Amino acid sequence: MNKVALVTGAASGIGFATGVALLEAGHTVYFTDRNATDLDRIDASLRERARAVTLDLQHPDEQQKVTSDVLARHGAIDILVNNAGISIRGANGQPQSLLDATEAQFFDMMRINTLALMQMTQRVLPGMMHKRWGRIVNVASLAGRSKSIVSGPLYMMSKSAVLGLTRATAAEMGPHGITCNAVAPGRVLSAMTENAAPGVNEGYAEQIPVRRIGQPVEIAAGIAYLCSEHAGFTNGAVIDINGGFFMS
């Protein structure tokens, strides 16, 4: 099954690992990110189906250009993984306080974590509807499922909104052969978590039943399943991948 996939926030972490997993599944994958993606990190046997594209999601014109270019080349984007997201830290790398959150920060957070996600979804849906096949996976967070001990209120709000849009998309697009699901990772080793204050990751790991934080490839494996042909009856679901920290 050779499909065309687009992954946002794919230069590193979960996004990069997801792109590689989709390459391994036989797809052509567009790694999009506001930073350059080093495709030389990918095994040579997979690299010929990998494409690196610079995309800053806060600019709708860039979204339009990138998606239009891919659609012109392939006719449709069959798989969309909305992974890109930002987080805002408080002083000294600690979680942001509700009293410190500002209106400007709210709009910055929601623009990337929710609005851009909706816009990218809107851009790929017509092609999916025409083919009557599509897979959309939104990367939410444990912070959107339950209380987070490391994420501030703005991040928690944005990731809760991701889950709402996932359900709305799944309900509306299911009759068109398109599924929309979410993964909600717990604490995962990434550029974002590495910027935490000293001791934060170690303290978090002590509270997880498996006694460690996750690896990007472990989240990517769940995303790859949701993008597969076998996941056609999985729609509107949230897969919690958090080492047992939160059990629904």
C-alpha cells in the first residue's frame, strides 16, 4: 500500500520517528517543519521516498503552497499526521502558572496547536473525499486528557481542543472513508522535554509505572497503526501512550 503522507513538525522527535515509520510501511512521506529536516539520518533504502519541505504553520500562505505542491504532484495527500506543536514555559523552565498566562501567549499557542491543525486538515480533505480513503492522526497529549504536572494551562487547553476536533472530524468524515484519530503521548524524550528544569524528567519518570519516560519511536508505532489499512474501523479514538501514568 503505497500512499502519500504528510507529517508536520517532522524535523525531530515524534514527527521524525513517525515519518520513518511511514516510510517503513511503504509510503512516500513529506517531512515538513519550520526547521530543516536532515534526511541523511534515514536509511538509504528508505530515503528515496522521503521529501523534506520547510513549512511554518503560522503562515496560511505557506500551508497553501506546500499542500498545493504535493497535491499537484500526487493528486491527493492520503495520510496527514498533525504533529507540530509548541509549549510555553514559565520561569526557570518550570510549568507556566495560570496567573502568568497572557492573551498574546494564548493566541500564539492556539494558532499552532489547534488552528493550523484544523487548516491543514481542511486542505487535505477534498482529495481524500474524492478517493474515499484517508487517514488523519492528530498528536494530542496526556495534558489534554488529564491533569499535567509539567504543562501549563495554555498547553492543556490547546491539546484538549485537539481531541475535540478529532471527534468532530471523525464523525463528519467517516461516511467518506476517512478516519481521524488521536494519540495522547505522556512524557517523551524530545527537544521540548529536554529544555525542562533540572530534575523534572527524573521526577516525572519516578511516577510512571514503567519508571521511565517514552521514546519517540514508541509513539510513532501507534501513529503508524492508525494510518494503516487495518485501522479502517478505528475512528474517533484516542490511544494513550504514557507508560501507565494515566489509565482511562
